[in-house]
Amino acid sequence: MRAAVVATLGEPPSLAEHPDPVPAEGWSVVRVAAAPVVPLDLLCASGTSYFGAPAVPYVPGVQGVGVVEQSAVMAAGTRVFFATSAGMTAGDGSFAERCAVPDSDLVALPDDVPDTMVAALGLSGVAAWMALTWRARMQPGERVLVLGAGGAVGQIAIGAARALEAGRVTAVCRSEESRQRALAAGADEVVIPTADVDELTARLGEVTGGEVDVVIDPVFGTAATAASRLLAPGGRLVNLGGASGDEATFSSSVLRSRSANILGYTNNSLTPEQRAEALTEVLRHAAAGRITVAHETVGLPDVTTAWLRQAAGQIAGRLVLTVEHG
């Protein structure tokens, strides 16, 4: 089969012939239609992730969309979303014509959201939805602040907060292009950040009225420090990543006086059932137009260029590989 193969750690994958997946007990074979290129794919292929260096050659791709070819748990032809552990454990991922997937990691899909949109939402949608519902326990009417709002998780979090009946959604993102994406996703107002934490705190205070109940934070760093100062009594900041740095500074007096919470989140803490339920909810709202994410599509033969663009941050939202079958 054709696949994007990482032959050397630290180098982008290239299109090559690769062995077809071999069916095994407890696994299904999926004919891949679309797969997003996400930061985790690049991290694993760098050989520097906390999962350890994967054996090469291997096919990256930690999630995808396709149709079941062989399975003991789903009928052939069933359209599915799937997750893989490519780059984290031994085995190949979704950047190929076919992929072997644990039966428990298959999620049957509705017909009303296109393959490429499902792929663009994917696990980013799961993360945004569960950060709001499972970790933050957001309630209708609460005020939500989304950091890194021009990225995939941020855009989805804005739409999800709207779908969950947030009272107001404020976004933070770095460029005019990101600002437009955040507004299109449903933000009431967008703040362009500054490196000065006091200035950023003041700007956020002006547009939020001085308090927020929930912060969704994929970036950490200065933005998280500023956001934490605005937490209302009982407020919750949920961190999903460190795109702007691995450290932030929080005031003990602020946290204690407001009984505020700083919470961590990772999709790895979810059961397959939780992941499937969250994705189903995200897709339900996506079908109704309430949740969306900017994305572009690139054919599998152009995977090397796509990978390099992702590494350079030249993507407006999410980049999705599409797989044509002859």
C-alpha cells in the first residue's frame, strides 16, 4: 500500500510503498479516507517525546477517518473515526491507504459531517469538549475565556462553549488572521496578547468585566498567568498544552481568596467510551453549524510539504491529508 513513512527520526515522512496491515484478533482494518496532521505526530517522529523514540520505519498519524474493511465488531463499510498510538508504541498510523486499529478505538460516524471536517475536529474536538464539561464542569450562563483561540482546540472550544450556553465567550489569539477565525467560531470579542502580563491582564479585564468563570488554556505561559488573575470565585482554569511555554506564575492569594482551581487535562485520561461520547456530541453540534474549525486539505502524495508547513506553523487551523484510492 501507499503510505507516508518516517525513515529517519527528525526528518519528515515521504510517500513510499509499505506493507499492508495484518489482521489480528482484537483489531480491525480501516480503509483510510482522511487524517489530520497534528503536533503530536511531529513530536513523536522527532524521537524526543516522553513516549520514547519509535522504531523506524513507521507510518505516523494518531487519528483518522475511514471505512471498515475487516472487523469482528463492526460491519464492513461502516464509516468510522479512529485513534492510533503511532509513534507512542510499536505500530503504524493513519497516514496510509489502510490502518490496523484496536477494536475499542473505532467510533461509528453519522452521515451528516464530511470526512475532512471529522478529521479536522477529531481529538481536538474531544479535548475541547471534555475540558469544558468533564474538567471545568461548565454551567449555562458562565463566562468563558479561551486562550490560543486561533488554533484548532481554541476554535472548537469557542463553539463548544456556545453550544453549552456560555453567557459570554472571550478569545485571545496572536494575529489578525487568528482573530478572524476566533470570531467566525463564535467569540464575542478577541484580545490580541502582549508579552507584558500586567498589560494583558488589564486588557482582558476591560473586555470581560474583570472576571471569568472558566479558562480553556492550550498555551500556558504569560497568557495563563494573566487569565488566572481574572478567575471569579470558584473559577476554573483548565490547561491542555504549553504552546507558549512550560511555566506560568499563579498568585497564592488570588487562588485562595477565590477558591479557584488550576486543572490539567489530557485525552489520555479518557476511556474509549468517554472519547466516543465526546466526539459524538461534537459532531452533533458540528452538523448543526454550532462547532467548526478552519482547515485545509492536502493529498497524501504531498505529505512531506504538508509536514514541513505544520512544523513551521504555516497552517490556519488544521491540515488534513486526504487519501485517494485507485
